[in-house]
Amino acid sequence: MLMRVQYPLELIAVLVLFLEGLPIGGASAQTTLQGPNDCTAAGAYTLCQNLWGADTGTGSQTTTLNSAGGSSVSWSTSYTWAGSPNNVKSYPNVYHNTAKGMQLQNIVSAPTSWQWYYQSASSDLAADVSYDIWTGVPQSGDPASSASSYEIMIWLSDRGGVGGIGNVVAQNIQVGGHTWNLKQGPNSNWDVFSFITAEGDITNFNSDLNDFFQYLIDSQGVAKTQYLQAIQTGTEPFTGTADLVISNFSVDVSTVDDSPTSSSSSSTLSSSHSSSTSASAQPSNVSSHGTPSTIATSSASTTSLNTATTSAAPASQQTSEAGSVSNPGVRGKSGPQCRLQLPTSGTVTRRGLFRRLFRK
């Protein structure tokens, strides 16, 4: 005879809450970074604090990994910065661990999706929300190093009117489904291209990075033989207080493989950007560089390169990090401390909360 067992409603409620709190789909447990150069594994990505310009001002910052699984990652950062309004204080960011090392001419597509919002932001906030993509002549190299030829930035937000380095070279151009103003200028030994949104904040961005690469090759003289060295996405705060939430980010790079085409006329391409269970057929010489080889578990490890307090300290008290190919999310202290360097001629003009560089 079957016996029906009745459980107390309180026990059922506790069980439901417990199950809702469990990570699913390979999601990572929440991890908060506090040290200036702390990084943590985030599935296909690495998340870094990267307080590379903190010693130009005063303030603090923490960065939190919320979840990571498959090709997607979710994270957030909270900061308050003051002083030196023309200097970047940090670049909390994620970078893709494997989407690099291919020539621009061999990239077939680089679909990306980014959803973000400010949970709170002070009225005097000056910050961007941006892609920071690095290319160079060698196949691999640290961002902002002697191996860098170009820094390609895509600004989805420009709070405080901080603009980008250099001069405007194109206005209201249509690239990747959106409208941009393009600036170009030198920074140390590399050249910077900044696609700055002409639409205001783009908080739901779905595009193809290859559209930007092809525009620069066709219209701005970037060599198609340049190697993709790193894809980073994050925020550059100058001054102000904010809580920035990245609810979802993903990127995938598919290339034409240099190896001979196999005898099969087609093969399956697995794209980490798509959640579809059936991959589309592609030529056999096309390979995907965005699919993670491993998925982060609830025991995400943290790499502490410098565990000092996040409050800005004098440069003499901070450890100088040259960065490495394995941790490109941490910018080396050897590079310039200001992405918006003061012009060699002209003046810095302030209009209310807006700060822009004007050259005569």
C-alpha cells in the first residue's frame, strides 16, 4: 500500500530558496576583487580590477564577478574617484582568453553582445563604457606595450564629455549598425582610433567587431596583416561615483583557417556567441576562436597580483606591473597614465561638467 507523506510548507519553502540560490549552467560563484591588480577566472574570460591610473587621484574601487558560463559573463564595478579630471583612474574589464592571435584579414566575423546599465551615477560622473581592442605586428603582445600598433576603442557611453584622444577624422559614420564620431591620435608608440557614440548611451549593443576592423582597413589605412592581440571591454572612470552593472557580455571570433581545406565540402562551426543547439554549416577552413575550452565553476580562482588597498596611494607605494600575455587585463605601469593626454598646443577648456581637449 502506498503511503502519502506530507511535508511542512516551511520545509518546502526553504528547499525552494536553496535551489534558487544554486549556480546553474556552469555559472561562477560571486567573487569580489579589491586589490589594484586582482584578476579572477570568468569562464571564457578573465576579469580584472586594473587600477592602472589610481595614483593620479584619490578614491577606491571594487569589481565583482556575478556569473560566467559558456560564452557569456556578467559582472559589476563600484567606484568613486576624484582629482586630476583629465586622467583615467582605472579600467576594470574582462578580456577573452582565446579570441586573439589571428590576422585581421583572416577574420570572417566577430559577433558581440553587450547589455549594461548604471545602477547609480553621480551628476559629475566623467567616464566611458568601452571596448579596448589591441592589434600589432607580432602575433601576440601585451596591451599598451612595445608590441602594440593600434588601440581600437568603441565607446558605448561618454559621460561627462571626456571624448577620446586625438582629433575627429570622421563624423556621423555608420559602422556596425550604429552612428559614431571617429577620433584618431597617438598615445606612446601606438595609434588610437576611438569610435565615440553619436547616439548617446548604447546600453544594448549587438554588432560585429569585424565591421569596425574592415572600416579601418578600407578607410583609415590600417594594414589587414595586423594581428588581433586582445579584446577587452570595461569602463574608464575619470572622476565621479558610479555603480556599473554588466548584465551580459559575449564575443566570438571566427576566422578562415590557414591550413589546407579538408576533403569534406563543409563542416560545422560552433559559435560561442549563439545559444542555438544546431550550428550552421560553414566552409571547412572556418574555425571559431570564441568557444571556451573550460567553463568556470563555483570555485572561481582569484589571481592577486597586488593585494594592497584600493584607496589610491602614492606611486612609490604601489607595485609596478609590466603586465603579461597571460594577464592582458592588467595594464602595465610603464605606459602613459592618461589616455587623454594634454595637447602640446592649445588649451584645456571646461564648460560646466563637460571637459574636452581643443587644439589650435
